[in-house]
Amino acid sequence: MNHSSSQRIFINQGDGQHYVDRYLDLGLTQGQKFPGSDPDSNAPTISQPGVYSYWLNNQWIIETHKLRKLGIQTPLVGSITPYRSKPQAVEYRGQVNVGQIAQEKKIIVTFELGDNSQLRLRDRQEFRYVGSPIELAVDWPLEHTYFGKLHISPSSNKFGFSPFLDRHGMGWLALNEDDLFGCFYHTGSQSRSVICSEWAK
């Protein structure tokens, strides 16, 4: 299992021929706060007006879409504080301004986005820390801000975003004689367990 790409868990439906992807609804997404925020080779659907943020392969994208329909004034202002990575803007379209502030060992990325604009960021060190914890601070309404393919909205204008668990393997085991299967996955330096209540014997 690769921590730098989208994952799938295909479960057989009992006939040996039909499989259903249960990755998200079993709670196995790498981004626990924002399910469906894993890196993917396909961008999420962007149809409703709002601000969209997602990983596309090894780039983190922030995109605005038809904000005028919501009456939201632009430019939108935000900052990204990484904890291990050193992000840099690699591409943008529309009205985008990007700056940097050196603070101790961190480089804070500041940005302004106009309507129908897009900012793409990646790590300077060849994506060594794809998925490292970051803190995002924004000044715009959160009810129209969406993360990942499930369009999850954050609950605060300043929040941590730690999308990936760096999983290296998973195992399924029935424990506690409670008719439930437990899923245990190893993250390299620590282990984490999830009990999938939908998985009755």
C-alpha cells in the first residue's frame, strides 16, 4: 500500500465475481479529518461555486470557482504553515499572488486568490514529504470550502491538515468475541487500529 497515492479496498460480494470499493465507508481513508483527501490522479468534481482544495498526484491544489455567485469578495487571503515540508508554487492560473515568510525553520506560504483561479504547490525536496502535516489559515466563509473528493468542509478558519498515515500494510482479524472484524494497519513508526462495525461475521 502506497501512502502517496489513492487506495482502494475491493470487497467480494460473495459470488467471486463482483467487488465493491469499501475504502471510504469502512473508515480506512488516510486523512481522518477529511475523508477522501488522499492523493489521486483524478481531480474531484467541481461544479458548485466555492473553494476547492485537493491533492492531484503530488501537487496540492487550491482552486476558486464562481465565487461571485455566492457574493464572496475576492481576493481570498490565506497562509500555509508546513511542519516538515518546504512547499513552493509551481503553477497558477487566474489572479494569484504568492509570498513566503521565513519563521524559524519553517517557510510560511501566503497567498491571495481571485475568482476562478487556481494555485498548485509541491515540495521543494522532490516531494520527500508528500502528505506532511500543515496548518491552513483562511479568511473566507467555510461553508463553501471543500476538501478532497467528498467535499468535506473544515470547522474552523485555522486548522491542521495531516492527510496521510504512511501505511505500509494492513491485516484483518476477529477479536474480543464480539462478531466484529478489526482492521490493523502499520504506519512504519507506529501502529493504528480501526474496528469496522459494519463487518459482522
